[in-house]
Amino acid sequence: MSIAFAILAFLIHGPLSGYDLKKRFAECESLHWTGNNNQVYRTLVHLHETGLVAREDQQSREGPARKLYSITPAGEDALRSWLQEEPDLPDCRDSFLVRLMAADLLAPGELDRLIAAYEEQLRMKLIMLEEKQRRGGRPEYGSPLQRELWRLINDHPAAVLRAERDWLLTVQWAVQRQRAGARENP
Amino acid sequence: MSIAFAILAFLIHGPLSGYDLKKRFAECESLHWTGNNNQVYRTLVHLHETGLVAREDQQSREGPARKLYSITPAGEDALRSWLQEEPDLPDCRDSFLVRLMAADLLAPGELDRLIAAYEEQLRMKLIMLEEKQRRGGRPEYGSPLQRELWRLINDHPAAVLRAERDWLLTVQWAVQRQRAGARENP
DNA sequence: CAGATCATGTAACTGGTTACATGATTCA
DNA sequence: TGAATCATGTAACCAGTTACATGATCTG
């Protein structure tokens, strides 16, 4: 998948500028894109060239000139037919697994510190996400069902991190069990 | 993070060829790399240039000529100091979220089909992972603790998918609840 | 001897990030 | 007037994939 379908999805509830889209990506924790200029503006040019979005230049209004993009019927068709393809599985990249692969390189205390540091990272991010969730401020568009789905989309990152935290607990238990075993059978 | 540290981690329990490493990446579900040639061989050249691995050419043995790579003390140091950096959070890319963003484009039946299709994808992959786990065949190297950690590393993808399945259930409930509400207050 | 596997490499491309560059408008 | 924000774009790079290319060796 590329960012193109995400942009089209943002546009189904009304026109937006590149700058608007960029901000949406930057604010949205559940979408992995950072919303960097290069990708957003280039993709918009490409979507415009292929007729999936329409562009309207707004020269003189309040504020600097901007280009408003809206989805075209062809764009809606493209998005709809993508929705009817087989959904692909989530792709989770976890560098902590690579660190665990090299556990034999660490002294016991260092391994404990690594695990504790990761636990702390997870804890902090979860607090941040819950805080963000609590402060709300999601003025999402679309039908009541769509708004409810947005709530669940925004919940997703925390669900993933909680699963990671639970898995990390099993790692901690395994390390302790292994050490207890080693003390009994030296 | 790049694939370089994963290669170094594979090498701490003994020398391997590019081909060996490629296979390890291809077989390992928990590491997101496909083990494509370009990346593995180029990274090995780079690691060799920077002195983090040593290369031994094996011209005439049984089998075709191959290059055996082993980690150097400098490589171990590099890996160890990376292990002591702040571990970064997992990066989960889930195109299903983007599909849900566009739910308003779908008829109720189509949304149900999308959710069911994703559920089925998750179910199939989980069965595949459990089967792979059951068949075992993990001749992993290192200390008993390291082998135990490998078991947990290999468990990780299934843990993520189970969390995804649980989250998807909440999506299903929300859709049904929303529709029931809409029927009561039309 | 044909097809699978072992083994190494390159070319072309997609996807994504950081940093650079520019200029208008708003507000303290 | 200077900093923040709005707004659009480009250059250079890193990460990762598919497909192409070659040749040796093993196995039925």
C-alpha cells in the first residue's frame, strides 16, 4: 500500500490542501506516515495527473495562496475497488526482537536493564496515547458510524502497545525462570 | 534501525554465508525483512568495509564457492553499544485502518464483507504460525537463555495478530451497536 | 540430463525521511 | 519587528522489494 489511498480516504469528507493533509498525517498516531512534504505534495501531483483528485487554486482569500484538492468520481472508484481487494496483514517492525537475538552478548544485569528500558518506553507512550485520547479534540467527519470507526482507529496504537507490554511480561518471566533453573542445576 | 544489526546478531553464534543469512531472514516470521539478495549482500560488503565482520573465502570444498562471514570484536562492540541505546517502539503499519477510514464509501454489506475478509486473513495466518510453531524445527544457537528467548521472539508475530483479532472484534461490536442505535432512532 | 538447491551478485524501482529553500500572513 | 504558523515545493538520502543474471553442485 502507499500513502495515496490514505490521502483519498481523507478527501472523501471534503476538500483539503496539501498542508491540511500533512497535518492530519502528523497528528494521527495510527497511520505510520510522518506527513513529510516530499511524499504528500508529490503524491497529490501524481493523483492529480491520474485524475483521481481535482485541484482548485485559491489565490486571494484571507491567508496565503493554497491548492485545494478534492476527490473525483474516478478517485472514489479507485478507492472503493481497493477496499474490495483482500486486506493485507499488519506489518510490525520491532527492533526490540533484534536486541533480544543478541542477548548472549550481555551480562545478566545489562539484559535486565534492556528489558526495563523497553518496558518504560512502552509505559510512557501508552500514557501519552491515553492522555491524547482523553483530551479528545477529534472533530472527525462523516456519518455517526464513520466517527465511531475513527474512535477505534485511534484506539489501535494503544491496543498494539498493550499487547507488546503483555508479551514483554512473558519475556521477563522466562528470563527469571531460566535463571532460577540455572541456580538449581549449575 | 537497519538490517545490519540483525545480521551482526545472527553472527554472534558462529560464521554464516550471505546465503545462510538470506535464508534465516526468509524463514523468520518475526523479523520483517524478506532476506532479498540486494540488501543482504550489500550490507555484508558494507559491514566488511567498516571492519564489523571478517570474510573468509571458501573456494574448493564440497559445494560451490562461498564467503563465510564472522563477527569481529569491533562488530561485537558496535552491537553491544546499540543494545545499550534506548530501544525504539514497534512500528506497526496496518492498511486495514486506512480501509476503515473510507467506510462511508461502502454499503453496509460491503463493510461487513471487508471486516469478515480481514478476520479470515488473520485466522489463516494464525493457523499457519501455530502450525509452524508446532512443527518446531528451530535448531537455535547460544545459551539455554538465548534459546528460550528465541522461542519468545518466534511467538511474537502470533501475539501481535491475536491482539489485532481482539481489536477487530471491538470494531465488529461497534458496527453492530451503531446499526442497532440507528434502527431505534431513525 | 533436468530440475532443485546452493551461492553470489546487479538494476530498476517504490516507499519513506530529513533537511533545505522560499515566501505570505498573523499576532504579540 | 520578530516569531509562529500557513503554505508549497526540492534535493539528497536511507530502506526495502522485485526481477534479472550467472554459474556450480546435487539428486532423481
